[in-house]
Amino acid sequence: MDDEALSRILKAAGDTTRRKILTLLVHEGTLRVTALAAHFDMSLNSVSKHIKVLEEAGLVTRRTIGREHFIAAELQPLRVTEAWFGQLKSIWELRLAALEDALVAREDDNDGTRTDGQQEDRGAS
């Protein structure tokens, strides 16, 4: 796994505005930069800077026709994050399974013993 690519993707997706840009592009398809900027209460220059960060992370592509810049979502790089989160999930699933096994074993060992170490009185009533 490419740690630098993962860091770039997570940094780019860590900003609310950039996530909104990606979401718009996924829902609406390729959009002109000016059409994207219309969705935000910020300057065209600010939106362009956010797009540049997304481009550097490989999450969007830009196609220029004349003076128009068209931006499209590129979701392939997200597979890097999926793989990383998948590894984390696997590790936690293994740890939780081991914890469950330990708790069940402890419960079996303590069967009939109170938490203060005294034997329970079974059948006294």
C-alpha cells in the first residue's frame, strides 16, 4: 500500500468543502468549475484551490475545452483507503473475537463462583 497516496487522499477528503465537491461530482457527473463554485459561498479562486488539492490526491480529473474547465470525480484512488480501512477492520475483528473468547473462558472458569471469590450457595432454598 502506498502510504503517501493514502495520506494525500485522507488529507483531501478531510475537508468538508472537498467532500461536498466530490459528492456533487458523484451525484451530478462532470461539472464546469464555475458550476461547482455556484454551490459554495466562496470565491471561484477558493473553490479552484480545493479542486487542486483533490486533483493532487487523484480524486478528480480536469479536462479543458477552450476556456472551460470540466471536473470529474475519479473514485479509483479510494480503493487505497478501502484497503487500509479493511485491514483495520480485520485487526479489530480479530481482537474482539479474542476478547470474546477470553471473556467466555473466564466466565466458564468462574462458573459458580461469586465475584468476591466465595462459592455460591446452590440449592439452599
